Amino acid sequence: MTQATETSWSAQAHEASLARQRAWVEVNTGAISANARSLKRCIGNGTELMAVVKADGYGHGSISVARAALAGGASQCGVATLSEGIELRRAGIEAPILVLGNLTQVEELRSCLHWQLMPTISGMREALLCQNLASGQGRPMALQLKLDTGMARLGADWQEGPRLVAAITELEAVQLAGLYSHLASADASADADDGLTDQQQRLFETVLQALEHQRLPAGIRHLANSAGTLRSPALHYDLVRVGLALYGHSPAAHLASVTPLQGAMTLHARVSLIREAGSGVGVSYGHRFRTSRPSRLAVVGIGYADGVPRQLSNQLEVLFAGQRLPQVGAITMDQLVLDATDCPGLEVGSVVTLLGQEGSEQITPTDWSDRCQTIPWEILCGFKHRLPRLTAAQAAWEAPGDRAH
Ligand SMILES: *Cc1c(COP(=O)(O)O)cnc(C)c1O
């Protein structure tokens, strides 16, 4: 690249950074810390809190979320992939990190050793690879063994548990730091899950009792995700692995009042155009909405490429100045349209809230997921990198006037 083009590129970048954002996610790290404290109170001193920060911290930004959760009392982090773990280490996070996904390649396990990330193993093959990598290193490589008790995803069959623990304990370059399993339907109410959670816990207990009998240490024992954590103290064991609740959302309505949680994400977008339309005007692709009166339509710069599900077309609402405005017509890749006929205060440059709280009104990821037959987890991690993640202070600069409501 020539000097001249480089200059013009950086000038452009500078210009772009001075312009106001069209849409952004505001992350309240104070809420993350408060949720971690609340969860810590709920689990008590004998149980550790693992902050699950996979998928870029459920869309909130993994590094800031991990720091906030650790400040609030979490003592470990959970990630899904090797690169997610490395990202936290590069940011200077020193807490134990467990990789929840399955790493099968020697190179991946070598990276775990290098970055001090604990891999999850589901069998002897990976344990032996770790033994080979770590032998002669002077300190053992920590890993955790996962057992399947009724999810049929990762993990060795639970019946294999005692034999595997015994074999891993024999490997002098490997340290079995933990033994865990994962619940398949802890968010269902106790009578709606056909006893599955109880059954999974019984199988996990069976393994733990066998190990105790044989005096085999298994490191920390854990079973609960957010739903398991909120469902029953009997599922807490030595550690709980919490994702959704850390971000302020309950995995099910009947678990919402167990411990106070505060949504950490607010989604904002800016009005880019106001259009006066007559009655009978078709709006957006396919004219899935037609005005029934002379209308004031507002075009907002956010769409499904940012993570607003297209299935919410004609079902979404946004908040502005404490008022709910309906979204109309098909949600498009980069834009959507509001019916602002009853909201004369909405102008070009106004900032609307798609998710979050404004005064007494609130729109949650669960409101969205209920309307488009998915789950709040998918809504949160659906927000794309095109949406900048801003702190509360940065967001205040984006919408100085609107902060008042
Ligand atoms: C993602 C994940 C969690 C966290 O689940 P939430 O329901 O978001 O709390 C816990 N454990 C494992 C193994 C996971 O993959």
C-alpha cells in the first residue's frame, strides 16, 4: 500500500469514529458484577462460580464480561473453544479457564498446555495425548473429565467414570482437576421434565460414590448450568457453570424469582429517515404491512444482518421516550421501519431502544424469543460484530439527549 492510500484509510477510520453510530449494543458491566454477586449469595461459600463467557460472552464481549464476573465473585471462566480461551489469556485474565468443547487435535491440546487452559476430555485418547505433551514439563497438565448422564452430547458414558478416573490418576503428567456432567432439561419445571434432572443427578451421584469408595480423587465436581443453579442447591456441588443468568436472564419463568438478576444488555438504533405516507401504502419487501391511515414512518438503521431476527417482522416493538412503537413490514438486512404516527417527538437522529429498559417499560430477549419460537440464548449470541459493544459512558455520548428517560 502506498503512503497516500494509508493516510486516506486512517483519515477515513478517524471520520467514521467521529460519526455517531447507527446502532449499538450497550453493555452494563456493573450489572454483570451484580449478577455474579447475587449468584454467589445464592450458591453459598462452599461452591465456586464459573462465568461461562463462550460465544463472545453471549454477545456482550467476553473480555469485559469475564473481568466483571471475576470482580463480582466468579473464580473461574468457561469457554467453548480454544481461541476463546486464548483471547482471555491474551487480555491478562489469570483465573482458571475450562474449555467446554471437545479438543481432539494434538496441536489444540499443546496450545492448552501453553496457555494454561484446561481441556475437557471424554475419553482416554485425549488423556494420553496430554500425558505425552506434558511429560518432562515439570508440572502436570490440568484437565477435566466429562461424563454423559443423559444429554448424549459430549462426555464418556457415566458407567465408564470410575475406570477412567482410575486410569487418568495413574498418569503422572496429568492432573484430573475436575469431573462434570451437563443437564439436559433443568429449565423444565420438576414435574415437566419426566424426572430427567433427578435421573441425571442420581447417575452422577452413583459415580461419585464409587470414586469415594475406591478413594479416587476427582477434583472439583460440577453439574449445574444456570437452570440447575437456580433449580436446587442439591445440584450445586463444588462449582456451578453459569451463562444466561450471569447476563441477567432467567432460563425459565418459574426460576426468575430465585435470586435478583439484572439484564446487562441494551440494544439501541438511530432513526435515519422520517417519511410521511398516505393511507393504503405498502411497506418494505413484499408489502407485508399496509398503512390504514395517513402515517408517519420512521426508518431505523438496524436489521437482520445485525442480529434482529427477520421472523420478528410486524411483531417487534421499540421504546422511545417511555412509549412503545410498533415495527411494521418485513425487517430487512440493514434497516427496519417503525410506525411513528402516534409519536410526533421521534425525529431523524432519535435513538430507540429495541432491548432493555426505559422508565417502567422493558423489552427482554425472552420477549423476542417467545415471539419467534426460539430461546433467549440464541437471541443474545445472534448480535453480529457490525454492532459495536459500548460501555455505558460511550453510549451516553451516542445518545446524550435520550439518556434522560
Ligand atoms: C453453555 C454451557 C453452560 C452455561 O449454560 P447456561 O444455560 O447459559 O447457564 C454450562 N455448561 C456447559 C457445558 C455449557 O456448554
